[in-house]
Amino acid sequence: MEYKKLGELCDVVSGGTPSRSKQEYWNGDIPWIKIGNIKSKYVSEADEFITEAGLSGSSAKMLKKGTILYTIFATLGEAGVLTIDACTNQAIAGITIKDEFVIYRDYLFYYLKSKKNYVNEVGRGVAQNNINMSILRGFEVPIRKLHEQQEITNILDKTSSIIEGRRQELDKLDELIKARFVEMFENGSDENTYRLEEIADIVSGITKGRKTKETEFREVPYMAVSNVKDGYIDWTTVKTILATEDEIRQYKLMPNDVLMTEGGDPDKLGRGAIISNPPEDCIHQNHIFRVRLDEKRVLPRYFSAYLQSPQAKKYFLKAAKQTTGIASINMTQLRGLPTIIPTIDSQREYAEFCKQVDKSKVVVQKALNETQTLFDSLMQEYFG
């Protein structure tokens, strides 16, 4: 099979960011794409827009509809296809095929997606992961006959469509749980409101690099900020830390503890996740709060959903310290969270409803995992 460098096949350019200090560069009618806008194969929306002056006064470049986008900074290896004329920031490269009689656009899109693990390996070792344009242009692309490229693309499109359908099913099940919470508790009485510290034990975690007089340590798993997502625990990577026996006893996680991060994007402020089955002697770092509820009064499943309620969100946004798009809360603010507590019977009813929906989610997730495994094996077969 013949191979050609990406730079031979395509024009490859990076984007840019107009100066934020010049108001005349912003709020125009030119879509300006960022990594967060690449959510699926086709990219059709931007949440920021620049002016003609911003385009000409920066390194941003206008890209035509059909251009492949590829992320080269921070979040590496995400790919998308523009369905509008737009420009991008410097974290995204624009890739335009020179001769469509040599390579099919969607075939190249899937090839680039197959390089995600590779670019993440290459891009490590700096403050923010990145790959330079020479590395990107040097990608060796397998060139097949056009009809073979089309056949491969059709197979991968169908598999991707099934994956997307499964994800949408999961999203709808999550929406069902949220709707049930609103239906049951939206009109909760303020008379049953307590400070969180009245119904839970709240502690911060262990500090990496701390000084201690102890000499005997044991290696144990710990939960870092990267493990605590919005409503679930990410088990992809569980790190370990050396801790004393006293520290392990102090910070040890128990089933049904709710873990909360102290900061992040404002829209995710106050997010919490239940850790149902922590690894043995698992502890947590200092940027995570552990909330251990009095389960005779409030159930973890209700509380984790309450954290996403308008009442809780309003409190966190008002109390949080916010700088450059990052919001954070401290222990005192978390302890003071006004928490509406409905009857324990209604909480149990809600938790049972969630349990039944979770059973459906397990079935869908299993099907999603199987399809994803098939997709990954096909990508390996076609692109190595």
C-alpha cells in the first residue's frame, strides 16, 4: 500500500486568537471555533464570533465548509468536519485536501481520529500537551483506491452512528432521572432546610508533598480531581500515594460517600459524585471534599441530585470565589450549603426509581461498550 505525508496531501494551517483587549475584534459575524465546539463529527456551531478586523489583525484564518479540524493543543487528537465557513483558535489545525481524486475527505477524517493515542503519547512532557505542525504534516497516510476508501468510510459511519445512538439513549435516561427529581422535589418546603454541616460530616483530603514527622508509610489508592466528574466517578486512572496509618484512617473513603471538587468551570461548580465501592483503603486529595451523610435523614442519591438543583447552584455561584473563568468554594462555604430535606420515604421512592433506570443504563452501556470495541478494532485494522 502507498503512503503519503499529510503535508503532501493537504494544506495544513493553525488558527489564532484576536487580542481580547480590542473590542473591535469581537462580537462580529465570523464564527470562531474552539476545542469545546468539536463535539461530534460535524461542527456547525460556535459560541464566539469575531469581526473582519479581528480576522485580519490576528493569525486566525478563514476556513471553508468541509475543512477537517484537528486539535493540537491541550486536548489532542479530536477531529471534526466544518459544515460552515469559520475560523479557529490556535489549538485547532485546519486541514484541506488538495486533490479529492487521491483521498476521500471522510476517509482522512477517520484516519486522523485513529491517531489520537499516538498524538497524546508524542504530546506529553510539557506544561500543556501539544504537537507542532511539522509532526502533523508528517503523518503517513495510507492511500487506498477511492472505492476502498468509500467502503471503509461507510462501515465506520454506520458503526459511529450506532455509538451515537447508544449515547443518546443514555442521555435520555439521565434526563428521565432529572425530570423525576424536579417532579418530586421542585416545590420542596424551605421549612425543611438545614445547613449541610447539620446533616453530614465534611472533610478535606490529604495534601501531596506535605511534611510529616512520621517515617512509616503505606502506598494506597487515592481519588484526585480528575476522578470526580459531574455525577460519576471516572476510574480510567486511579493514582496512588504514600500515607501514614493515621492519615489512612482519617481520609479513608466509605461506600456512599459523596465526593465534591472545590473548583472548576462555573457551570460545574458544586458537582458531586457518589463513590459506591471505593478500593480498599482508598483516600482522597485535599482539592476534594468528602461528604458523609446522615443516611437516616438524607440519602446520597437524593443529595447528589440536589447539588444540581437551582437552589444549590444559586448558592454556590453566589458564594464562590471566581477568577479568570474558574470558580472555587472553601470548606466553610460548603458546610453552609442550605439543603432542603424532604421526607425519607420520598427520598427512598426517588432512589428506587433511579435504581430501576440504572438497570436500563447498564444494558445500554454494555451495548455501547461492545460497539465501541468493534469500532476500535476496525480502526486498528484499517489504519494500524
